[in-house]
Amino acid sequence: MKKTTILILSLVFLAGLAFASAQDDALQRRQKVREGLVTLRLLRLTQSLDLTDEQTAKIFPSIIRIEKEKMDILKRMSADIRDLRSMINGPTPNEADIEIKYKNVRAAQQSIKDKDAELDEFLEKNLTSIQKAKYLLFQIEFFRVLNDSMDRVRMMRNKPPLKK
């Protein structure tokens, strides 16, 4: 039953990716995919951890808030990365501007790590020991399945998978 659910959710995810790829704006497409992933992750998390209604009511708003904050950071970081590439590949790279963009990207990376740590700390306080262990295993499995799905999508698009 769980494998069937995972398969169905993966297919929904892949369909969402296909739908998102039909959109005009790449930024909107990425944001919709991220939102879909957060939703998929929340659904799977609820099942995997056997959350009570009370836990769900307490945990979900925090997860959604943190994930939204991470999406905002990622949006700014993507713009900085795009600018950094442009600067580096430009005819006369300006080291001072490059240094600023570099520091912005590094700060954004740290902010994302901080948000993940904030979420882990929050869950640590609101889950039982068994649920904490299940969460750890859930995270590993969820991201493994996600990476495998992304590799399949890349292969369908005739692009090589990312090296791990």
C-alpha cells in the first residue's frame, strides 16, 4: 500500500513537473514545483509519522512558514547566481561586484541551513522519540526518491543525471 502511494505521489509529482515545464516563466515554474514538493512532503510526512490532529495543527504552520521563507531566500539567491554568472562571463569582470554577489550567495546558503536547523529544532520539541526517528528516515527516503525521480525526468529530456 505504501509503495503504491509513493508511486502515485511520484507520478503526480512528475505530472506537476510536466505541467510546470509548459509555463512561460522559468521562475514561476520553479516556484510551483517547490510548492508542489512542499505539499507532497507534508502529505507524506503526515502518513510516515502518524501525526495526531493536534501535532498536525501545531507542526504544519511552522513547516509552511519556514519553507516559504526558504523559497524567498532561494528566489533572491537565484537572482544573485544569475548575476554572478553574468559578471564572470562578461568582458570585464569587476572583482568588487563579484565579491558582493559571492557573499550574498554564501549568506543565502547559510540562511537556508539556519532555516533547516530551526525546523529540526522545532520538530525535536514537538515529536515523540519514535516520530523523530521516523522523521530522520523519512527525510532520507524522501530525498532519495526525489533525486531518483529527477534523474528519470532528466533522462526523459535526454540530459545526463547530476553526479552525486
